[in-house]
Amino acid sequence: MSRVTEFLFRRKGGKGWHWTDIVTWVWLVVGLFVMFGPAVWLTASSFKSPAALAEFPPTILPYVTQKVTVEGYDKPLDLYTATLEDGSTATLAEVRRIGTVSQMVDPKKPAEIVKVNIAKRMPVRQMSFATENYTEPFTHFDFVRYLWNSVFVTVTATLITLVVNSMAAFALSKYEFRGRTFAMLLILATLMVPLSVIMVPLYSIVSALGLFNNLWGVILPTVATPTGVFILRQYMLTIPDELLDAARMDKASEWQIYWRIILPLTAPALAVLAIFSVVWRWNDFLWPLIVLSRKELYTLQVGLSIYSGELNVQWHFILAMTVVTMIPVVLVFLFLQRFITTGIAGTGLK
Amino acid sequence: MAEISRQTSQTGQSLGETAMVPVRLAMGVIDAPLRWVQKKFGLGGMAAFFLLPNMLIFGIFVLLPFFINFAYSMTGGTALFLSDRTFVGADQYARLFDCSNYLNPNTCAEDTFWTAVGNTGWFVVLQVTLMIAVSLITALILNRNLMARSFWRAVFFFPVLLSPVVVGLIWKWILQRQGLLNFGLYGFGFDPHVWLNDRNWAFAATVGVSIWAHMGFYTLIILAGLQAIPKDLYEAAEMDGTRAMRVFTRITLPLLMPNLLVVIVLVLIRAVQIFDEVYVLTGGGPGTSTLFVTQYIYETGFAAQLRNPGLAAAASILMGLVLVVLTLMQLGLSRSRDKKGARK
């Protein structure tokens, strides 16, 4: 018997299943559900109507009770499959419910009211995607405004990050000058000063510069990232100096060398930094929360957190907005994940 | 067909070129004054020019606040600008440390601060231990000879990219009364439970959710470390018929240790500053059961009715001290790791 199971579960290598193989596959499959499940569940929920969201136990797909307009009644009525006294079943619309008795009518014969015990009726359900969860926030919450603010902050901050950090990396990798080590150490030291440590005085500085309640107040403090300088400098160090010297022979200015030789050659590293920067800035939360207090300036993250913290959370809107907020990051994940993972494995920086 | 594709690629190129024209022009315009700078100040001047924007931003938004923070922590009142604030010396620190019994936060003048410190301490211990365990196991598994390895690696990496707000909302939605977790337990006959209204469960949720969100990142770093271990060691062990557990404790773990230490400190540094996803998930509640230090600083400095920036600055300096120690540890560790690597 054990021979048979051994044969059945034999692996490619010819060896049997070791306990580590079982652990591996259990871990991976559980991991698949735990890592993707929550986001998938959120997305599925975002298509449900408020009534369906309040249901317990919940359904996986968005179902609603089918409604029907019956002559003589103003509002559409819920449809039920009711078991009648004689044992037959019929599709009836509920007019009102009194205690445990439901008064129902046949949509085809609206005049006659049938009384059915509520235990003997089942709602007729149909699948329906509540796309209004996605369309209504545009009018309800200034959603377009938040979206635009987030896009503006992300794009602007990323562009400035690329320019400013590549310039610094160029200076730190291709020039010999006094204080170079000091400048490197200074940039290194800023790794030790995260936002949570300096947020109080940083807020006063940003206010003094008139950048409180201003998207630039969100952008500027984040653009000089030590990580960016590192990634780019490491890469530029591999560009041979002879190339620069040859360009200098041809009377190229230093600015031209930076712009026409160094930048194109650093493109792969710039791409990695750009991806990182987009994800960082899109996801930023604490600093925008501090700097932006006017509703029309909220980024998506701030808007979402404020509305989800309200007393009467309109979950159907929040869920849809969360899905929209996830979209760019999911796209990055689908198409650029490989760059990021090699970037992290190479530098150990996030 | 080839003709068409060439044509389209040509129009694509010319479109790209047109888009680049203003950039080219701008770069050309910048070039003229820079040539003058170069002539006047030489290469050193150009180096300074290239470094300037970065240093300026670093200076204004990182270094300056860093130094102001010390001055800030020695002033009182609610005024925003340092010049309007009154000097109080070490009063803010004295207030933070004003406790009759350091083991009981309730006896402190700033009881919420010590509650936050206590919570953060517990959080760090639990989260770092579990995070390392989970990431290490996942990395070991991903390091095996797997089918579709890059797919599985991506699976565990996915939540790393999600924003803390999205992470918080996803889990808030799952842990709520009609949520997925209660649905799953309902299948086993349990009654629905409002997890985030329960002090202990809410705390456990913050630990679990932060691990869920970040484990993929550390798994990657550990995986890189695992892949750097020479393969011939494993081949030799296999020849000798060494058991898997023994291979792990005698080869993998010792050789991974330098890497693992760096990761541990990295996790520690992040855990001490935990804020975003917890703030969205629990808001520090119920009560103060998931209030952490960064949230205390944020609320004391910005959100509270009676905001006290001086007190917040003092608390942030205390947290900064812890972080500096941890970062120096990390730098020391990664330097010794790199040296060891170089020696091989």
C-alpha cells in the first residue's frame, strides 16, 4: 500500500514527497489566498449595493433582491418565491410585512392580497453590479479633485526627484572636490531622520514658507531622497570616465555631459527610481494629512482616510474609492514588479 | 506589413521628438549661463551647482527641522513659529518623565505617552519576532526548486505596494461585523464578533496586518541573502545524506545570519515608527489599546484640542534617539556583512 502512495505522489526527481514539500505547497497555497484574498474580497464587495453590504452572511458576488413594479403601488416591490398553504410555490411581490406575516400580491393580479408566513418566502435574487458606487463619488465627494491632486503630487514629485537626485548623484560620482565625503555622509545621515521624528518643526518650516495647505508643501519635503541618490550614484560609478573626457575634448560643457551622456546612460536606474517614487508618493499619507487641511486639496489617501473615519461610513463609496486608489499600484505590480524586486534585492532599500 | 509598422514607428518617434523639443530648448537655454559658470568657477563650481538643489532641499526640509526640533522641545505654548514661543528649558521632558511609578502608565502626568510607549514596546517585540519568522520561512520556501518561482515571489510581494490607507481599509472591511472573517467563522458555527472593538483582538490585528503588508519586502531581502550562499555546500550536505533540519541549522542559518541581523534591525526601525495603517485600521482604539508613539506625537502636535508642539517635539526626540541607536546598529552590521562578503 505504501508503495502505491509512494508511486502516486512521486515527484519528478524520482524521490518521494518529503515533509518539506508538503509544507512548501501548503504555505504557498495558503499564502496565495491570504495575500490576494483580502484585496479581491474588497473589490468584489465594491460592486454591492448598500443593502447587500449589510447582509450577513455575505455573498461573494453582488446579488440584489429582484424588484417589480406592480399596478397600484408607487414604489417597486421586492419579489419573493413563496410557498403557499396548498404546498405550491408562486412568485409574489411583498406589499408590507406585519409581524411574521407578509402581505403579498401576484404581480399579474395586483388586486388580490395573499398572506404568507415570512419563514415560507425566499427572496428572488439576481446578480447586479452596483456601478453607481463608482460613478456617484465623482459628484458626492469631489473625487475627481482628489484624484487630480494625487496625480499632480505623484507626477511632479517624481519628475523633481529624478532631476534633483540625478544631478547630486552626478556630482558625487564624477567629480573630485573637497567635502565630497562630507556631503555623502550628510545624505546618509538623513536616513536616520524619518518624518515621524521631525514632523513638528517641519510643519512650522513649511508654514513659514507659505506652503501649508498647498500641494507644493506635500511635494517639496519628499523630493530629495537619500535612497534615490544612492541608487543613481551606484549606477553612475559604472560609467567610464573616459566617455566624459572624450566629450570634454569635443568642447561639451559639463551641463551637456550631464544631460546628453550621463542621463541617457543612467536610464535603467532612473526607471527604477521613477517606479519607486511613483509608488511612494502615491501612497504617502502622514505628511499630506498634516499639510492639507482644506477639503479641496486632499489627496486620495487623505480623502479616503477622512471619509472612512466618519461616524456614518458610506462603505459602498469607500470601497469603490479604495479600488480606484489601488489601480495604479496594481498596474505597477503587474507590469513593473520585476524591476522593483530586483531593485530591492540589489540595494536593500525601500 | 513591414512598411506600415515602420511608418507607424516613425510617426511614433517623431511624436516623441516633438514632445522633446521644448525640453531640448530649455536645456539649451540653461546651457549658456552654465558655460559661463563653468568658465568662472571651474569644475569645482559645476560640482557645487549639481549638488546645490539636492542640498538645499535636504537642508531646508530635513537638517533644519532636525536642529529646530531640539529648540522646539524646550519651548512651551501653542504658538507655531519658534520666535513666538516661550523658553521653558527641560520642562517638556520633565513632564514626559513625570511618573510616580514607571511600570504603571496611569501614574504619569502624560499617561497617554507611556501607554503609547508600552503599546509600541509590545508591538515591536511581537511584530519583529513574527515578521522575521514568517519572512524567513517564506524566503526558505521560495529558495527551493519551485515551479513558477517568480510568480510565487510576486504573490507575497503584492501587499508591499499597497498604500497604508488601502491596507487599513481592506482589513477594516474584513474584520468588521459583516466581514469575511466572521463569515468564515460562521461556517464553523461561531457567532460574529466585532474584532476591532475588542482591545486584545484589535492589538493583534495591528500586528497581523502590518506583517501582512510588509513581509514581502523582507522576504525579498532574505531571499537575496539565501541565494548568495554557495550551492556546493548544499551539494556536499546532500552527498553526506544530511537531514533537512540539520542543513538548515548548520549551513543556512549561520551563513544567513549577517544578512538576517540587518533585516531584523530594519524591521525594528520600521516597527518603532508604526503609524499609517494602524491609524486607518483602529485609529488607536478601542480606548488607547492600539495607540502608538507616532500617533501620540501626531495628535499632541497637530490634532488634539489643546495641541502642544513642544511636548510633541520632546517625544519625537526621544523616539529619534531610539532610531539613531538602531540605525547605527544597522550601519555597523551591514558594514561587517559587506566586509565578510568581500573576504570571500
